[in-house]
Amino acid sequence: MRTLSEHILDIAQNSTRAGAKMIEIIVEESKKKDLCSLTISDNGCGMDEETLKQATNPFFTSRTTRKVGLGLPLLKQKAEDAGGSFSLKSEPGKGTKLQAEFQLSNIDRPPMGDIWDTLYLLFLSYRDIQLVYRHLTTSGEFSISTSELNEALGDVSWQEKEIRNGIIELIKANLGEIGAAK
């Protein structure tokens, strides 16, 4: 995983496997504070204390389909390599909250990547989950959610080319307006 959008996709998929019905993704960029922050919260099944301690160990995974879990360990390493920090909080039955901070100007900070494609894929794949994305910069804020898209689009297929392009362009245009880093 080379970009933040790839990490967002991985973590959101983990959240859905944990039974989350609500996922909130917040990206905050502050040139003044020289900070890029990624926060992802969900209301999934959460982790017990022992699992939480092991979550950033690359040789630990709760999945039975493989023996390693690299998503969280890689994100933690990237945050620390980019002059930032990483925290993970979870409670059984209450969900999980992850926060990764990066020095915005650090050359090792991963780029955002194609967040519009990632969000479209998440919205398309998890229409029955309340997924909220917020992006904050010193120039403004943009947010989009599954419930807003469901309300605006109704029963129209999101796989239609025009709908897909419209959702992606909506995200791109709004991120551009608030000066989000690419």
C-alpha cells in the first residue's frame, strides 16, 4: 500500500468484516500545523485488549485466509517514518478508532492517491452501511456520505457510467475547491 487511499480502503474493509454499520473517515490537512491526519472510526465488534496489542504486529491477523496482516503495521510505520504518530483504540462491542498523523511536508508522507476512486468503490460496495467521508483543510471542508448519495440518487444503479462519473467528479471538484493535497 503506497497511498493513504489504499490504506483507507483496507481499513474500511476490515471495519465491514468486523460488522460495522457506521464508518467515519476524516482526513485533515493543516499547512499551518504542518500536519496531515487520518482518523477512521467504526461501530464494529471491536477488539479485546490482547487482540488490540497484537493488531500492529505484521505476523498477526484475525483472518483465517492468510497468516500475516500488513495493513495496520504498514500504516503505523509510514506515520512514524513521516514524523507523525499512530494510535489505535478499541473496545469489544463498541468499535474501533484509528488515528495516523503525518508531518504534511515530510518527504516520506504517503500521497493521498485516487481517493475519489476509493470512495466510489466503498460507496458502491457498502450501500447499506453509513459511510461518511470528511476532508478538512485550512481552505474549507468537504463531506459526503452514503445516506446523502442514497437520498440524491434513489434507486438508480450506481454502476451506470454517468452515475459513476458524476460521483467521482463531485468528489474531485469539491476536494479541489478546498485545496486538498493529491
